[in-house]
Amino acid sequence: MVKTAVVILNWNGIGYLKMFLDIVRRYSSDTETELYVADNGSTDGSAEWIAENFKDVKLIRLEKNFGFAEGYNLALEKIEAKYYLLLNSDIEVSPGWLKPMLSFMENNHDAASCQPKILSYLQKDHFEYAGAAGGFIDRLGYPLCRGRILTHVEKDAGQYDSQCDVFWSTGACMMVRSDAWRKCGGFDPDFFAHMEEIDLCWRFHRMGYRVCYIPGSKVYHVGGGALPYNSPFKTYLNFRNSLYLLYKNLPDRNFSGIMLMRKILDGIAALFFLIKGQFSSTAAVWKAHRDYYKHHDKLREKRKLIENSCEYKSTEMILNKFVVFEFYIKRNKTFTKLKTNF
């Protein structure tokens, strides 16, 4: 069994593969690492291009686009490795990027996952939206990062160069201990894409594992590779999956209150989209809530399964903050201004 499998899930990403795959290969080449591309039913010829130009890259062909979550689940079933390194196709890695994460995982057996520093490929002295310097959620389940609060992304001035435990590691580039992946069930395929890594990391915490940020490793992320940030489908997935996430994982003691608050805030967000003339985004929020209610029974079963199988109920990594209030009312737009202990 190889120690580390770097696995790129590709869907119609031939442009990014041509930009970055050879760099990943050069900076990941050693006897303990294998590079895989799992092709999610691409129609742009990318799988054929890999087979012709990268004979040493192991190609896994999936028959259709299963989405990010199920695509990775199916691909990782075919790979035997101690660690999986899930890597977006639109990421440029740097020399020595793997070693700090691998060393950390080898020396911290209670860690299920870790991530590097995620910087912007387009503005390399700034963090990138999807992961930055490690992820958290607030009391209402809104995701945020050290280096990125809602829409505000910080310049990297070394303010987050300390290794620390975080709530979630980004699916754009995350190293996962394979036995923890299997024990906790991998990604939830019903998420399709977006927030599936937060859902998985919540289960990691409840099973007593740690999730960490390793600043000694750096990668550069383009962002919006598969779905543009302004895509109505992305808006739909973000709102729907946020409801899925909370329903599945919130503890009983504050479940009803938080779900009610999120529904109210989602309604306000839909109203703002409407006022700004973003009718497709308004429709996306409505569809997200419609589908959430449609799948209540299935979500209830998943919630029961998590409650029955998880050994721990800890939520101490959830920030005791309301990030929307902090951002829009108190104007605290950086993680350091939230005055957290992380």
C-alpha cells in the first residue's frame, strides 16, 4: 500500500490540467506517493489527453458526473493508501508542499485531516476564498475561515502562520487519513458539491479526531473551476447544503432555535437578491428550501445514524459568534477581530 495518494477529481477541466498537472507531478514525485486523476465522466477529452500525455498518472474513469462528493467516494474506493490528498484541478502546488502535511499526520495519530495555506493563484499575496488558513463555522452554521470572512478575503501578511486546530479543512486541498475516512463514511453523496467537507469534518470531531491547518505547506487556488462563484446552481447548493449540514449534525439542545434563525436569515437573503434584481438567485434559495423539506425523512435517518454511531458529541470548535452580525453590524471583517481563541 502506497503511503500517499494525490487524487485530482476532474470534470471537463482539461484547461486546468494542462496548466497544473505536470507541476503536481513534478512536486509530488517520490517512491511513497502516487498521483491519480479520477475523471467524472468528462466530455472535453481530458481523460484521453491524460492517457496520452501522462503515462505515469493513474487514471480512474467514472461513467458520468457524480459530483464532487460521490465522485471522490467512488474514486477512493479503488485506491489503497494510508493518506488521501484530495486536490482540485485548478490548484498550483509549490515545491515541498506535501512534506509538512505528511509529517504532521505521521506524528499526530489523532488527526483525521489537515490542509495547507490556500492562497489565490490570481493574487498570490492574498488568501483564497475556499479554505484560506483553515475553516470554522459560527453558532448559526455559517462557514468562515482564518483569512476569509463571508466575502472579505485578507492579504497574507503572516498573521496566520501558526499551526492550529480548525473545524474544517477545505475540499480544495485536504489530506485525509484513509482509516478515518472509512470509519466516518466519507462524503455524503447527497450534497453533490459544496460543504460536504464541513459535514465530514463535523463527523471527524464527533468521533474524537482533530482537523488541522499546516501553514508550512502552500498552494495557489484559482477558484470557481467547476462552478463559477456567481452561478445560481452554486447558490442553490450553498443554501440547500447548509440546511442539510445543520439538520444532520446540530445537537438537540439548540437544534430548533438555530434552524428557525437560519430559515429567517435565508428569507432575508432571498429578499435582498430580489431587490437587487438577481431573480435566479432568489429562485435558487426557494428551490434549496423546497428540496430540503422534500428530503426531510432521509435527513432524519441520517441524523439518527450519526447520533447512534458517533462516540463524542463535542462542538467546542464551533465559534460562539454570529458572523453575519459581526460582519455587517460591528464591521469586523477579519478573523483576528472576532477575538477568538484560535
